[in-house]
Amino acid sequence: MNHYTEEELILFYYKESDHGAEIEKHLAVCDRCREVHGAIEKDLTAIGNLPFPATGSDYSRQVWEAIEPRLDAKPIAVPAPYSRSWRVPMAAAASLILVVMSLWIAYRTGVQRGGETIDQEIRRQALMTAVSMHFQSSERLLVDFSNLDRKRSIDLTGPQKRAASLVSTNRLYRRTADLHGESELSTLLDELERVLLDIANAPGRITPTEFTTLWSRVERSGLLIKMRLQEAGAREGRAVSEV
Amino acid sequence: MKGNYAIMADDMPLPQGTTFRCLVDENSERLFRIAYRMTGNRDDADDVVQETFLKAYRSFDRFVPGGSESVWLNRIVSNCAIDWIRRRKHRRTEDLDRTEEYARAVSTEPAPDRSLFDGQIRARIEAELAKLSDKERTAFVLRHFDGRPILEIAETMDAPIGSVKNNIFRAVRKLRAALQPTLGGSR
């Protein structure tokens, strides 16, 4: 019978082994490995039980009070979201151009119709059309996300980059919706933004259980259905609440 | 809990510093535990935590919300702790003898008294932690006391996964060897 090394059993203790299920089965039948594993577990548990000095419930306040006078006077820079990637500003700029173009076309249509300024309904339609495209991209991300292999630990780095990129665009549309009094659309975009941030801010690699928890939040929100209804409404020229 | 700093910073008219305050509120105790295990001293740990947040503040605009704040903060706190230990060694040369003091204070024979027995284990582990190399201590503390996955520790330490694993294995081996006279685990 082959035995597991101390190193493999240490990884197993930390739940970091790629052969966790095999080791578990092996430990059930191998006295020698079970003994080594038991000793590792005993020692590491003793180390883990080392006490920490009590910090008190207001420790973070104490830390803040200690550092606040030493913080620079300059205003805190708002974290530039995803500024390390040029793709995001490009995507945001492209979205902005799309909105502006849509509004310009709508304006020209309004002018041709009656020589008046942009009609509220046409402006709304232009926004809905632009947002529909954004929803389609978001849906593709969520569908791809739901289809990730859940058998072992899941690498989220790809979906996270896409989610981070969509967050910037989403903010732009949400603000535009707010500006034009489209409260239902703004609420829907807000819900989408939270989901996108959940994905973007998740650890790069998660367990199937963590994935299920994350995905169940998305499912409970009914976001996919709401976005599809909004797209259908945009095609038919209705508001989200009417859909 | 992960904080959506981007939302807070972007969408709310926050007073200056409020966003960063959230980061401090959410991470102070966790960083204290890491700093304490790295330095082995309460006062030093407090100083390291403050230094960590000051450094984090100065580079806050470089924090990417889509990234992991634990990687970002753990990298700063572990580097701060290592710097602090090195400075302390220069400042107070007697601290070089700290591990020896521990060793002298600890009898190799298990004592019948439970609290003394626990105290011996604690002293042995802390003394051995102090003897670990910077990389061994950082990898072990982040894995064992902060529960970080090895993949994330590799990112934090900017090191290959295999190297992080080896540092953890070496640390565990040394710590277990130090415990052997007291706990008598099989090797």
C-alpha cells in the first residue's frame, strides 16, 4: 500500500489537496497514515488555539483615531475603478458615444418631425435601445457564468474582468436613467450593478459551494428575466413598469 | 465581508475619509491578528496595523475594486511587519535574544499544572515562530491564522505557488519539532 507524505497530509489538513477525497478514503483504511495525520492535526490545532491579546470591540475606532491626524490633507482619491485596464475606459467611452449618437439621431428625428427640441419619449427610446445592448452583454456574462464547471474549485478571473468592464458602463447608464427620471430602469441597473460587483469582487477562485451561494443570489434577484422583459419592452416602446 | 468601496465612493456624497474609514473598520482586527503573529508583540502589532493603514491610504487610488482588498492589505501588513522586526532588531539588539529567552524560560519537561503546560506550548510556538524566515512566517501566518488560500498567498507574496507551499511545509515542520517535547506527536 502506498502511503501519503507529511506534505500531502498537511495540504489535506488545510483543505488544499487536489486529492482530498482519495486521501479521506485512504485514511479510513491505513493506520499508519491515519496516525501521521492525527499527529499533524493535533499539533496544528494546538498552534491554531494560541490566544490573541484582547483588542476590545472598539479597536477599529482606536486605530482610526490614531491614524486620522496623520492622514494627508489632500482629498482621498476615489479608487479609479479598473484603471489598470485600458479596455474599461474604452468601453465606457464607446457606450457614451452610443448614447450621444442615439440622442443625436433622436434629436434630428424630432427636428425633422416638427422642428422642436427632443421629445421626451424619443429620448427615452434612445436610452432604452442603448441599455438593451448593455443588458444583452450582461446576460451573456451571466449565462456563461452559470455554465461554469462546478465540479471543483472555480476560476473566476475571466468572468471577473468582464463584470468589472460592465460595471463602468452600467454606472453610466444608471446615471443617465436617473438624469432622465427613468426610476424603474435606474433600479434595474442598480440591481445589475450589485450583481456585477459581487462577481467582480469575489475571490479569483471559489469553491462549488461558494459558487452556488453566489449564483443563488443572482437567481433570487430574477435579474435575467427582468432584463429580458426590459429588452422586450424597449422593442415595443414600453417602460419597465408597464412590462 | 467584502466591501463595495466603489459603490460607496462613487454614489454617496461622503465626507472626506469616510470611504477609507470603512476599510479600517472592516480590517483592523484581522490585520492586528496577522501583525501580532508576525511580530509576537502587542505594541509592535498595534504600530504595524497603523503603519499598514497609513501606507494603504497613500496608495488608495491604486486599489482596484475588482481586485481583492485582502491581497492588497495582507501584502502591506506582512511587509510592514517584516520591516518592523528588522528595525526593532537594529533598535534594540537585546531583542535578538528574545527567542533564546523564550527557550530558557521553557522547560522541556511537561508540567503537571494545566495553565503552565499551556503557557509552555504557547512560549514554544511563539519562540519558534520568531525563528522562522520572513517568507516561512508570512506564508504560515496567512495560511494558518488568517485562513487565506495558498493561491491568494502566492499573489500576496508575489511568489510561485510551489514556493509558498514549501515555505508552509518548512514552517509546519519546525513548529511541530518545537512542540514535540511537550505534545509528543508522532513524526
